[in-house]
Amino acid sequence: MTRKVLFMLGFAVLVFSQAKAQKMSVGDRLKMMTASEQIEKGNLDEAYRLYREVHRNVPDNGEVNYQCGKMAFELGRFTEAHIYFTKAVALKSKVGKDAQMWLGRAEHRLGMLEEATQSLEAFRKKIKGKAAAMHIVNEYIYQLDRAKKLLANPVKVTIQNMGDKINSEYVESNPSVTADGNTFIFTTARPENVGGAMDPVFKIYYQDIWMSIRDSVTGKWHEAERLVGELNTADHDANLSISSDGNIIFVYRSVRGGDIYYSKKKKNGEWRAPEPLNGKVNTTYFETGACMTSDKKQIFFISERPGKGKGNGDIWLAKKTGSFEYGEPVNINEVNTIDDESSVFLHPNGKTMYFSSNSKESMGGYDIFKSDLVDGKWSKPINLGYPINTLGDEKQFTISADGRTGYITTQREDSYGGFDIYEVDLSEYEIPNLEENQYAGSKSISIGDAVAIVKGRVLDKSDGEALEVMVRIENENGKVLEEIQTNENGEYFVTLPGGANYKIVIKAKDYKMVEELIHIPQLSSKSEVITRSFLLEDD
């Protein structure tokens, strides 16, 4: 909708607002109370429906317009929110004393940045005393200023809808890709899912996890298909991430407030029924957004647990203590905010983290940020910039091992319907040059050397059976760098920096020890895949 149309709509409600505010009937008051209860349950669509029913009866009631506006805003229906808040401000609702602030927020999300500045500044002037310095409106004004600067300094990227092989008229989200860049999984809510039923609360089809494989000749993605096996159910099944080697998927299940599960791939390629993580990760609070390091020794995840967190969803780190068991999580204080961090992904190099946050450093909604591990500490997060981020919501982001391609959940003009997954060409990326950005001018999306993927299988030489053994990686001085357990298919996978010599050592009971030296050259920005398979002889 154009600014001119929005202005005319705003003018119209201002004219009508001169009428005396209408009083609600007892029935309407009951509906308002029911709507409030639905909000407590998280049923925002139902709350909005009830508020609008009341609005039809009393369209000139300030409280009703205010509540309709808030629900429309929370549901991402910003044009509707703008209309309701414009009228609420004109009616001077006693309930919605901050309606002008909300009007500014709606204008911000609609790209009406100058109008948003006027609304927010006008509201701030009304705040008296010490409360003025601490009020949330200051954060919104700061965020608006950041949005203007980022819009004025677009980054050099090409963003393209992944097309109908991946996206549909329904919601797609949670992209994740293996380190070799050949397996892509995502979450979708479409009628072809298991059970084919629609969630009566959220009014979407139950979510399942789908997969696409990259064509080895053309480099294009094949038509996505629902994952086979016991992973998907008739309830919601949401992908959180796939491990670098493609053998483990973290899954979100809406139990106990929201917990993290894992599914392992079988020998036949099917996926096992998900099981909850053991140890200290899951609580009765909301947990989601899990990903593991390439060596599978650490897990990063989102949690709303109380205690040492900063507020809302935070990013936490937990170390492995057993088979899919993790110890007491540690809050990543350097990157978390009092706002909401909602997803996290770690580059296979283990040194660059990408996450989504709606903090004051975002452009308005949720934006994608990056932080680098430098001398054992995570650096100040950097907004990836416009047009990767927009005035809307960018909820999840993942990146290829070579750092040249990103995948993002977002809603753009060419979306098939709701949120889609887009591919981002990062080959010319440069961090936006903002005055407070200490990393301005860097031309790298991730730090550290490019990584080589070393993978293969370990088999019994006599019968070709896969062996579950430990594969040890040593440097040229004999220092153990990695120890990787092969899976039930005998597969191992590790990422290693280039420009060095390594030794692969396999020592298993009842088999002769195997050693092989490999040299990984100094890599350019593009990563390499090195395959080494081994046949073990009886001792």
C-alpha cells in the first residue's frame, strides 16, 4: 500500500474520530475479556478475531481500536495496525495512552520512517521526569535511526527466492545445509505433510521437515520431498539444524514449554524417531534453535530459562558429557540482549556465529547478526545489513562452509505465500560502513581460514561391513586434534584448516592399526572436500 493511500486512510479515521467515543455492551466487554485470555494462551489470531467483532459494534471506541492495533501489529499486519492506532490516537483512549508510540512502530515497519520519527518523538515529549530516560520509546527511536543508516548503506549481495522446488504458497522456514553444501533441509506447513491436518489454534497445516539434494552436475536443487522415516508425525515437527556431516537433525517439539530433540539417520537413509536431549539443555521453559559444532562436542541453543540469562530468548552453550547428553549451559553474555534472540547457527569453522535478534540494533523486527570468536571471547554482534535484513522479520540464517552462499527465512514481495526461504549470494559481501562499527570495511562474512572437509568410510576388508570405530586426527607433531566416532554406516567427517599436514590414525580392537598422512594446501575462500576411506584388516 502506498504512502498516499495510507495517508488518506489516516485522514478518514481522524474525521470520524470527532464523534463521541462509543460505550461497549456487556456482551462486548465479555468478548474483550475472552480475547485477553486467548492472548495469555498464545492464541493471537483468536484474540484479534474477537477484538474485531467488538470493533464492528463500536468502531469509535478508543480502547477497542488500541487493542485491535496491538494484535494486528503482533501478527505482522502492519497496515491494519496503522489504521487502528491512528484512530486510537485521535480518540485519546485512556486505556491506550501509549497508542502514539505504537503508531510510530507501525509506521516504522511500513517504511514510513519520517512519520515514525515524528510519532515517536511526539510521544517521548509527553513523558515526564526520570521515566523519560528509561522508557522503551528511546530504544525504538534508536532502532529507527539504525534502520535509516543501514538503508542508506546497502551491502553487496544478490538475494533470490529459491523457487517452487523449495517454497510453496504455505510457510517455509528454518533452512539448514550440510557442510559439503549438498543436502538442504527446512520446515514447511503444507497439506502434503503427515496427517494433512490443520492446527486449529494457529490456522496453519501441521509442520514437517523436508529435504532437497543438490544435483551433482547442474548444481541446482532437486524438488524437495518430505523426510522419510519416523521423524515426521501428525503434530508439529520443526527442523532446528542438520549436523555438518548430515547424520543428525535437531528437532523442536512443543512439549514442556518447548524442548529440543534429535533424530539420527539409519543405514537405509531413513530417519529415526526423535528423542529428547539428555542432561541440562531442556527445561520446563522454552528451548529451541539448536546447532552443534562440527566435532559434535558442543551445542548452541536458544532458551528462555531464568537465572543468568539477560531476558526473553538467549543463546546458551553446553558441552557434551555423554551420548546426546550435555552439561550445565553457559550464557553467551557477549551477544545476548534484554530483547529476544530467536535462532543461532555456527559456521563449520567454529569461529563465526549467526543469530536472529529483535534488539535495538535491528532495523525494526528480527534481523540477522554475526559474532566472531576472537581470543576466546565472542565479538560485539554486527548487523549483516540491508537488504539481507529489512524492516520486516528475518528469523533464521545459515551459511555454506565456503562462506559464499547464505540461506534466510524472510518475507519479500516475490514470496509465494507468507515466509519463504531465499538464497543469498555473499561473494561480494562487505560489512556496512557505519561509524560505530569497529569491523567496518571487512570483506569477509566469516573469520578464520577456509576449512577443508575430510570425510570417508571405515569398512571391514574381509566382508565390507561398516565399522563403528574411533578416527583420530593428529598434527605433524603427533598432537591429537580431533577424535571422531564413525556412525553405523562407518562414516566419519571432520573440518580442518588448510595449509598443514595431518595424520589420520585408526586403531580398533581386533584390527591392524591404520595410519595415513594427508596434506591440505592453503585454501582460498572456497572450501575443499577430501575423501579418504579405509579397509581394516584382522589383527
